[in-house]
Amino acid sequence: MINSIDDAKRQGIQFVTRGVLAQHLGIGERLFMKMVENGHMPKGVKMGERRIVYDISEFELCVERLKNNYTVV
């Protein structure tokens, strides 16, 4: 089981669940999903009937964009 982005990268995995990404940001999954809805985080990719996963590289780009737009000095 993948518990962090670092775990995924070490294992060469490109996609993770929203829980992993929310944990990385230090927020809950509900807030992460609100950020997806308003375009601050990437949309997921449906794998199979019910599983939705997120691309780590897209996530990291979104985090950089947020940091550039919302950095508090």
C-alpha cells in the first residue's frame, strides 16, 4: 500500500489516491475534493468501475502554481 508520494516515487508509481495527496498537503479529503472542483488541484483519472487516482506530476504542478499565487509574506 502506498502511504505517501515519496513511497510512490520510490516504487515508480505515477498515480495515487486522493487520500495520499490530501495527507501530503496536511488537509482532509473533503477539502482536497473542493480544491479539485474549483480547479486548484488536478482532476482524477478513473481506473475501472469505481477507483479514481491522481497523477503525481500534475499534482506537483498545481502545488507550485498555488505557491506562486498564494504565498503570504
